[in-house]
Amino acid sequence: MLTRATLTRVVGAALEEDAPWGDLTSTTLLPAEATATADLVAREPGVFSGGAVFAAAFALTDDELIVDVHVGDGDEFAARDVLASVSGSARSILTAERVALNFAQRMSGIASLTAAYVSAIEGTAARIADTRKTTPGLRAFERHAVESGGGRNHRYSLSDAVMAKDNHLAVLTRSGLDVATALRQALSRLPHTTHVVVEVDRLDQIPAVLDGGAHTVLLDNFSLDDLRAGVALIDGRATVEASGGVNLDTVGDIARTGVDVISVGALTHSARALDLGLDLRID
């Protein structure tokens, strides 16, 4: 969630990183009284995300700058569309330019890629979800961008849900504990609102996971045939999630196996920055 505190903390840190002792170029070359207007212009089509972040970069640099965001997060746009404008001190605009653009390009790139995945599974009951494979420190922004593109968010952090993956299961096995018993014991200690997800990589692991009371069974790197078999075996007793080997060429077929959720790490770890520019008009 993009709270004011998160915007201030993350964008403020980015601005400090980029100009720790001020913008040496703008403050020494440009007259203090010079004013300008800059337009955020799309160089290619896409889905927008990061309007509040873009505005915060300028507001935290100079609270007298006037920022108008012309599109909403989740809106589609075409090449050459003007997405936002900022006016005021030329020094301040140029100081915040790169940070504002970096965030808008990154977030709009994630939103656009997510929208492509969502479009590829249209007509199925599945949903596209992100993962924790986010840029450290930028998770809130990148997760917001996934939502802008029509995707859903997975657990936000390790503190939000139980998610037993292959390494957890390996430790349990080596400790002499069976999965079903370990899950039941965990559920007895957890608040009743806590969601429990267990990842499996073979069909024969599913019965024990269901017996243990998992709420979601994550089928990792399953073939299409095994995904269909897994969905049939689970038979509505838990949410079925698929992951691994997911790309724009495969996601449609995966969705049509009947899974409920498809988690895609590429939404955040492989999205390219969208080509957006800040075109300056001198007043």
C-alpha cells in the first residue's frame, strides 16, 4: 500500500541518493528565478502506474512545484500521450527529474507487463499474482504497479502468511517429522486468520498437504498434465496455485488447467522500464 509515510521514506531516500549535497549542475548554471514546465510524455504505449510517486519526487524537492497527473494508475496510454505535467522552478524540476522518471518508468513497465499476462489468461478463472522477487526497498511500489496492471498481490512479507517451500519440507523430513503432522501442529498455534500455503513438486505430496490442512497448495514446475491431475486431486479442498516455467507463451495453457492462481516472479524481477520522457518547456 502506498501510504504517505512510504512515499516520503522511499522517494526521500532516492532523492538523497541522487543529490546528497544538492544538484551541483542546476544550482551553479541556472538562474534561481528561471521557471519552466515539463511534460511526462510516453515514447511507447503502455499501462501507467506511479502517479503519486512521480508527484512525490517533485513535492519533496520543492513543495512550491505544481504537479498535475493526467492519467490514473491502471490507465492505458498511447505513444506521445502527455501523462503528467510539472511547473515551477527550473532548478527544482531538473533536480527531481531523474528520480521521478526512474520510478514512473519502472512502475509503468511492471504494470504493462502485468497487463499482458492478465490479457493472456482472459476467459479463465485464474488470477495473476506477483511474488517476493522484488527490488529490495521498492516492494510497496512494485506491488502497487502489479495491481495497476490488473494483477494480484501474494503475501507481502515473511510475516504475513505461512508458506512452506521445498527447503522447509526438506528440513522437516530430515528432522523425522511428517508434513501432515507438522502442518496440524502449526495450525494449532497460529491465529485462525493466518493463511497456510505449501509448495509441492510431485503429485504424491499432495494428499499429506491436504491432510495437514493447508489452505493453498502450490504446484511448482508441474507439467500441464500434472497440473490438471493436481487440480482434480485437490478437488476444491484448497486453493490451487501454479508457479515455475510461467511466461507469456505458457501462461494461457497453465490457466486453462483449472488452477486458481498463477504466481509470476517475472512481473517484478524481469519487467523492463517503459520509455517515458520529461520534455521541458521554458517559460
